[in-house]
Amino acid sequence: MAGTWLALFLFAAPKLCWGHGKLTSPTPRDGISVGRAGLDENNPVSFEPGCNGPMNRCDAFVCREASPNSNVAVTQVTAGGTLQLQWSFTAFHVGDCSVYISYDVDLPRSQQKYVKIANLPDCKSYPSKAITIPAGLPSGRAILRWDWAALHIWPTVEFYVQCADIQVSSSSSASPASLDSYSITSPPVYPDNGNDGVGYRNAFNSGMVQAMTGPSCFDSSINDCSLTASGTLRNTDGLRGNTPAPPTTTISTTRQQSTSTSATSTTPAPTTTSEEEFSELDGGSDRACRGANSNDNDASYYTVIGGTPSLEACKNYCRSTAGCVGIEYKSGSSRCEVWTRPDGIGASARVPGFQCLRYTATGATTTTTMVPGEFSGVDGGSDRACRGATSNDNDASYYTVIGGTPSLEACKNYCRSTAGCVGIEYKSGSSRCEVWTRPDGIGASARVPGFQCLRYTATGATTTVPSVECVPLGACSAWCIQTEYEAFCSAQGAAGSCPTPWCMASVRPSMMATKSRKHTFLGTALFQADTEISLAMRHEL
């Protein structure tokens, strides 16, 4: 009798460690296009032999199968065309999926390098998606890699992955060696957990920005790739072994008690200032900033700026942000927190690799000069995405993506305040701005509905900002809105306003909620049991 009760319990009990999901089309290397609960690679990567450490560092997280399966047909894809993906979840956990491609078919998994081609946010909410294969990818045999970061037990992350073998046909002259590719696990391109580096969204915390985590894509204009573009809240390009060029939107400033000196915009931003304005908290090193006590880390206290190349660059963000009381910086992930808590940074917590510094304004002012110019549409401008030498040339090194840009004019202002800017690409629907700095300029465009591509030509004249705390719009990111600063500038004797395109960094920046696409998740985490769960209930997770 006891055995009967045990059998019934094992059948009915929720399988707490079995969260399930896998790619089903194209058919992955295991040859199984239907995933059964707890079987058929339908479980976390940690179930794989040898994956005893963090899942994001295991070979199995690159691909579950180390080599192609001769019994599984190679899927034919065309660069510039579409591919229908399908996946099967038997536990509808919150989380996000991503898609990558590697041409290193014959290399060990630890040596394979990939580029991301698609984001699939909140992928439990739909079972399939047609993605665009980037037109600039080269021809050749390749690996298509699908992963899922399940976030139902935040801050722990459960990782799932499958790989499928594909053959890419392309008219692009690019070669696999020319791709800005990187390892998935060595170093790991994903944080270890929700508290590591930029972390992951907690879908059950309504006060947290629901931004997606991951590296930027090969082509940031397609497949929801703007969600993890360089400069977005949880972009992880700083974790890559070969990090792309840092954003070029930092502004040169010269801080003195006298305001008679001007400096031309350059990158990175050289700054002369008193060392006493930043002071270490509790020793500074291996310390993370906190509010009233070591456990007080409310997200409203600070703004995260990813892709910050140095501690000095993080300091410069603070200097150009009104109300800044200090910074937290982690060099390993190029992560900068600008703190604006009204009561300051009151405590710290020991976190290896972080630095926490308080900031005390010295009362100095900033004077900057800028070269204005003319903007003109490329191939008409409307419904055009900017390209390099040809319509297929969209190398990520040509531009910097700035999410949360509220208007075309704001995007233009980023260009005006960026050294070497040759033009912009803007999509109003997603508030996405690309500042192009390709030395040979914008040579072509591609038809992409909803985008605008404009060339920029400097006219040679300069504009000098009044000797008050006015800074170029780009220096205080997308938080600055011209009209909000006119009253302050007037009070400082700046003839009523900061001249366009300058604004006054006098208001505490809001959290990046306006800079990231939000997803709303209802309800609380439910255990996944073998018993039937209605589709409606599943989608509350």
C-alpha cells in the first residue's frame, strides 16, 4: 500500500526541478522535434553530463550536441530571407529567447564564436516566429543556436539551448572571419544570475524595468534587436571577449573655477577636475553602493549606463547629470550606475569587482563648443536604413545605438555633439537612434519601413554655450528635454534659455523605463505539475 501511495505522489507532485522547453524547428541536432517533459533535451543545461558549474559557462550551453547529426537534414536559409522558428514549452516560465549563428562548425564548442541575429522577448507567449536572416551574413555551412533564459526563480536563471545545422546562401562578399563574433561561454556573454553585473529582469517585481539581457546583434534594425542594442540597460557587450568599440557620445568638458575656457567635443572625454570631488565609500574597492543601509538598493536611486569604457567615463556621466551624488562602477562588465538618491549614498555592501564613490559638486561650470551642420535624406530619407559601402554593409562598428531617444531632433542633437558624426538613422516607433561615425560616411541605404536615414555635413561655424551648467543634449543622454531647462538657465543669467541644441542637466533623470521596451507579466510563479494547466493560467506566468 505504501508503494501505491508513493507512486501516486510521484505522479501528481509538481516537478520543481523540471522546467521544460526546446527548439523544435528547424529540427535540432538531437533529431527530436517534439520535447517531452524531462526528456529529449527539454530540461535545463545543468542536466547535461559535465555541467557541474554555472550553466552559462558549460560547453553544453553552447550546443547540447557537440557535432552535427548525419541523420538530421541541414536546413537551407537565404541571407535577407526569413526562417520560421518553432519551440515547444511544457512549462511556461517567464523569460526571453535569443538566436545566434556561428560558422565554426568544425571547432570544439568552447572555441566557437557567434553573432546574435534575433531577440525573442517573452518567448513563452508565442510558439513560433518568422525571423529575418541578416542580409550581410556570408555564405557557408553554419550553426543556428537558440537559447532560453528562464527567469521564474529569479535571481537564479535556468538556461536551455539547442543547435541546428544550416546552410546559408548569400550574395554578401563578407567572410566568416570578418564577423565581429565572440564566444558564448569563454568568457560568458550572459551574467551568472539576476544580481551579477547588469543582471536580468525580475518579472514579478513591478518596480523593476523589464529590459532584456544579452549582447547586441549583427544587424540591430531587425528581429527586435534594438532591445539589447549597445547602450541599452542590460546590454552585455562588455562581457564579450572582443568588445566592440565603445559609444562615441561622451562629451569633452573642461571644469575650472573660471569659465573662460572652451573645449571642442572629442571622444573619449578628457576632463580636468579636482580629485577631491569623488571620494571612496568604505574604501571604495569591492564595494557596491547602497542607500540607507547595506540592504537598501532600490532601483529608483540610480540609472544604469551599459558599455561605459572606464571609471573616468562613469565619473563624467555623473558630472553631467544633475543631482548626481555618486557612482558605482564595475570594469569587467563596463557597467556604470549614476546615483541620484536625494539623501545620498549612505552605505555600501561588499561585492567583489565593484567600486563605490561619493560625488560632491565643486561649483565649477562647463563651457563647450560644437560645430553645427546640415542634415539631408539618403535616397529620400524616409523608410530607409543607413548602410556603409553597399545596401548589405551594416557593420556594427559604423554606429552607436542610443535607445529611448524621444524624437528625430534629439537624435540629430546626439550627432551634433558626437565627434566624427556623419549621419543618423532613426526609428520613431521604437525611439531608436543610430549615430553613424563611419570614416567613409554613409554610402548607401536599404529600404526598411519606419526608419529614416540622414547624412550630416558640418558647416564649420561654432556655437558657444553660456557659462552656466548647459551641456550638449547627447551628454545627458535622452533624459534632457529643451523646454524643461529654460527656467533654470534664465535664473542663471543665460538670456532665458540654453541655445538649441543645448540643454540644462538640472533634473534628476528618470530610471531607464522610458529607454526600454516594457513587458507586463501578471500573477505569481506557479509550480509546473503534470496535471493539466489551462492555457490562460499558463500565460499568467
